[in-house]
Amino acid sequence: RLGYDQVLDQWLDLIADYERAGAPGSERALRMVSLLIAAAIEAEDFQTARTWLARLIADPPSELNERDVEELEAMMREYDAGLAPAGCARTGSA
């Protein structure tokens, strides 16, 4: 059975391969990154979640509307304030 770190590494490789294949802003890439963020939050790996949130905010795919980006920015503000996102356990790893 694979641990979180092994699965995370494989998932990151999969996203990198997909982006190299020329589809970084596609709907499928957005779903992959969204799942990565959700899994990182579930595992309380808030640094990984924050890194990928920042990436989505910096270069939002066309599938994200203004409201979606605002929600991502609100999550980032929570991280920057030292809090886990709403609904998650608070940790000191922000």
C-alpha cells in the first residue's frame, strides 16, 4: 500500500506529464489539480495545497470564472493568516 508521499509524487508526475503534452489549461488539467489540492488538504499537507492554489490564481484556466478565482484567493488569505481553509483542522503548517 502506498503512502501519501508516494501517491503525491506519482500525482505530481502525472500532472507534469499532462502539462508537457500541451494541455496545461484544459478542463482535465483543472480537475487533476483540484483533486490534488483536495487530497493535500485532506492529508493536512497545506503547503502543497497552497502551492497549487497559488499556481491556479497566477494563471487561472479559462474554466474558472471571476467568482472561482475570488474563492481561491480567499483560501490563500486564510493560509497567509496562518489558518487552514474553512472546514479543515487548524495546524501550524500554513
